[in-house]
Amino acid sequence: MKRFYDQAAVAVGDNAWSVVLDGRPVKTPARLSLTVPYSRLAEALAAEWQDQVGEIDPATMPLTRLANTALDRTASRRQQVIEEVAGYGQCDLLCYRAASPDDLVERQAREWQPILDWLADTHAAPLAVTPDIAPLEQKNDPLLAIYSAVARQNDFFLTGLHAATTICGSVALGLALIGRRIDAAEASASALLDERYQADRWGVDVDAEARWAAQDAELATIEKFLSLAQ
């Protein structure tokens, strides 16, 4: 779609800020107003629209995409989103450890265990770990604690948490990111620990590097989105 407006700006309402194009409200894919309860986020969304040149390219508007998701999907399917995120507690990446070689075992313990310790201390959700590839049956109380931590998030933070958790394969990393225990770069490095270990040993190909860079960028966008949603 060609750019059809001159000016993207923010209109202020009652405890809400809307993105407008030449004074007309922007609509989400579900035809809702692109209105958020955070002024800084609204300004950033308007900046994405203002930065469009010639053709409107949604791929260059990642904050708008997350805001649309919060308004269109998370708000209307909140229970399903909570269950999807909390479900990662049963199969969290950080709980499945290597049995060998020793340097990988040590690296996983050094980088992953502090996050699980934080999860246990902060959310009363101690998860068990295993070197076995068979599914690990976690205790019920930690899973309920993770569910409660996820369910406490508002629609915008839940959207960021869902995105981070699915990218990383870990609700522990997702919660640590939104809780500012780690930053986006640390979350991505932890999620890619095994792949990068293998690359260090055998070499990395161009496709893997591109995928890693895309993941780094996605998590950085989520981190920025969460910082603006306050």
C-alpha cells in the first residue's frame, strides 16, 4: 500500500493515546483503533508510521505489530494466550540439559541455572532439570506458580511475554526478560546456547547467522516494546 498521509501523530484521550494519520485514527487489522494506555509507546508507534516512505511496509513497523497483537489477539483470547505461555513450564528449554560433553554441561549450568534459581526465588516456581531427552514431569505447584505469574500480566506485557517465550522456547527466559533479570541479548544468547556451542566446534553457516541475527532483533524489539509500555 502506498503512503496516503502526510503526518502521523498522537491524539490524546482519557488516559489513552491514539495514533492518527492526518487526524484520522489508525485501525488495527481487526478494525480497532490503534489506541494504547502509554504515551511513550504511542509516540513510538506514530514514529514508525511517520518513517514510512513511498510504500507502507509492515515489516519495518515491529512495535505496531506487537501493539496490534495486544489489541486484536491478546485482549480477545487472553485465556488461551496465558495457557500457551504457561504451558512452556512443562517443557522449558532450560530444564533439558546435555549429559556430555563436560564443557557443554558446565556451560548450560553456568548460564541457565541462575535463571531457574531466579524463577524459583521470584515466582516460587522451582523447576526440575534432567539430562534425559524423555519428557520431564514437573511438579504441580511450580507450574501453578508460573501460571499465576503469567496471568498477572496486562495485555501488553502478556503479548511481549508470549512472543519472547515462543522465540526462546522458555517461559523462564520470557519471565526473566519482562522482569528485567536479563536483557534481550542475554535472552537470545541463552536460547541459542546449544546451537552456538555446536557452531563453535564445527563452524557456522550463513543461514544460521541470519536466523540468529533475526532472533536478536526480534527480542530487542520486544524489550523496547515492554520498556515503552509503562
